Amino acid sequence: MQTAIGTFSRGGRADLAIDFGTANMRIFVPGEGVVFDEPSLCCFSGTGARPSLIAVGAKVRAMLDRTSGALRIARPLRRGVLEDMGAGRALLRHAIDATMPRRRLRSLRAVIGIPADATQAESKALMSTATDAGLRDVRLIAEPLAAAVGAGLAVTEPEGLMLLECGAGTSEVVILSLGAVCVRRSVRVGGLALDAAIADHLHSRRKFLVGAGTAERLKLEIADRSDDLAGAVEIKGRNLITGRPGILVVPVAELAGIVERHAAHLVRVIRDALTDTAPELSRDILDNGIVLTGGGATIALLGRAIARATGLKTRIADKPLHCVVEGLGALA
């Protein structure tokens, strides 16, 4: 895995830059930009060694929490790394077929993002899946480094920069200088964990059951709130006391408390990284603050909680959802 800026060992540029995320797969083609952005989801029918692939990507989103026992929905990645190689291969093949014209029969080069703390086994699994999907020359790049490049940070300058990549499966903190990662810390907690926390809270405290899609919509509904926590949100689901479908009205401030608890995990990782930071880099970070990228960066409450707990300025990168893939494209 690459943690500093470089090129393919045999020279040349990549044909594709792939952000293989826990929640979404995004593909960047040099000269064209982001040409593919779909959920990292697959739907299979049957069991055994070779189940039938029914749907991939965007077509599967509407199936979440609505399938029968004959159908299985799989996320190829869990907490930022590949867990289901069969589903990962199917999703990657679908994305490549949708992205590249079929007339291009030559082997494709690609750069793929991977968590900075991925193990050797996790890296090998991703490389093997990419090869099985039809890619023949693959380079792995640490996602936080790519995110920093995609956010437009001057990563090659002799200046300390701190970035928090808030992914769906993992959150990573890096301190960069001179084109390399100086300090990195991570926690395998991300946006999907926040969705689960919202659903668990409603289940345990309100005796109300909601699916993953509803929990995600609730997260997005409060994402742009910063200081205004007045009002309430209406939630549709199943009342566990009556056993029937129902509507629950929950104060926004109650949901904000869940976000605050989620932010505490990230604050601990940030503080841990700062503890191991050289004095001159610390001075730079005090001036520059923390840049947030990834889906979690869009939650204003999260940035506010981090700023309050660390005393550092926080700012959201432009197009935070596309920072990793566009950074990979720039490094391709």
C-alpha cells in the first residue's frame, strides 16, 4: 500500500481510480471525472458455493429490509475492508462494465483506495478481488492521502496538515507533510455505525423498530443542523409495544445526543494522533485546523463537537463525498 505520492512501478497512468467504499463505490476516469457512483450492495438468490446474482449497486437500495428468505443482500466491505470477496468481485465487474466501453479489451490499470491501517491480508484480498474482476495492474493508495489530495490540500509542502476522513465503515485521522503520512490513527467506526446507533436508540429507549434505510434518512435529516436543535422529526416504523406499524415523533435534540456520542470516538482518535505529533507539525495544525472529508463530514453537529472537544478549527472540504475518488484520480 502506498502512503506517499508516486507512480506505477512500470510507469504510466491508470485507466481507472476506484474508491471501493463500504457504502458506495465511485470510479474516476482521467479526463472525464467521476463516471460511476452507486451503493456498494449486491443481491443474491440461493445458497451454497455459487448463489445467483440478482442485482448490483443502485438497484439493490430499494430492496434493503424488504427481501424474503430466498434473497440475500450483501455489502462487500465491512468497516472499510473487504469481507465478502464474491460480492466484491461482482460489484467491481458491474462497475467496470458500466464505466469502460466494451471495445477496450486490453488489460486495465487501476488505483484503488484502502484504509491506511489495512493489514497485509486485507490488502491481498482486495488485490485478488480486483484481479478476479478483470484488472491486471493495480496499485493501492491510502484513502486519507487520496482524500487530502482530493480536498486540494498542499500535501507536498513542508507544512503539517491534519485530515479526518469520515467514511461509512472506518474513520481515519492523518497528519501529512512533504507528500507523506507522518502520523495516522483510525477507528473502525463510521457512518453505518451511526445509523445503527440511531436504530438501537429507538429500539431500546423508545420501543420502536426502524430499518437501516430509515435510520440513514434520520441521520441525513439532521446532518445540516448546527446550532438549531429545536423541533422534532416524524419517524415511521413498527411499535414494539403494540406490534403494529406506527408513527413516532422524536425531538431533534435527542438524535443530536447520539451524534455527540459518536463524535466522542473520533475525538479520542484525534487526541491520540496529536499526542504523537512533532512540535513543529503541531504548530502548523494549530494554525490550519482539521479538514473533514467523507460522508460524515456533512454532519455539521459532528464537526462542531470535534472543534469543541479539541479546541481546533474544523472545516469541511469541498465535495467531501468525492475527495477520495478525485484524489485517487489525481494520483493515478
